[in-house]
Amino acid sequence: MDYQYPILIDWSTEETVDVIAFFECIEKAYEKGINRSRLMDAYRRFKEIVPSKAEEKKICNEFEEVSGYSSYRVVKKAKESEDVLTIKM
């Protein structure tokens, strides 16, 4: 990983750690696969920190630009695959 995660300076340390954990889940979905419930738990926590759809889109687009990984596609696949245990892109 040769990039920085998009973070906002007004987030607490705990919130920053939780947002980074969400993006790490996105990376795992592309690289190895990730447990769906773990991913959705991380996404729910991410949404507590970033409740605005516009802000979510902005942050996730910044992440996709630097990493090449689409948070939107991973979360969409997880939401559509309720009966699947592992999400793999």
C-alpha cells in the first residue's frame, strides 16, 4: 500500500481508526475476500461517522482514486448477497 487513506481532521482518533478499518475491509474484499458480516459491521460504523451520502461519496471516491478499489461496488455486492458468507471482488 503506497497511498494514504482519506481522513478528516475533525474526526476523533477512534473515528479515524474505524474509517481506516472500513477501507482495510474494502482492500481485503479485493485481495482475498472478507466475511460479509464483518464488512457490513465496518460499513455501519463508517456510516455513523460519515452519515451524509454526499460526504460518503466524496471520501470513497478519494479512496478509489488512490487505491483503485471501489467501496461502492463492494458494499453494493454485500447488500445484494445476503446469503453469501464471503465477499470477493
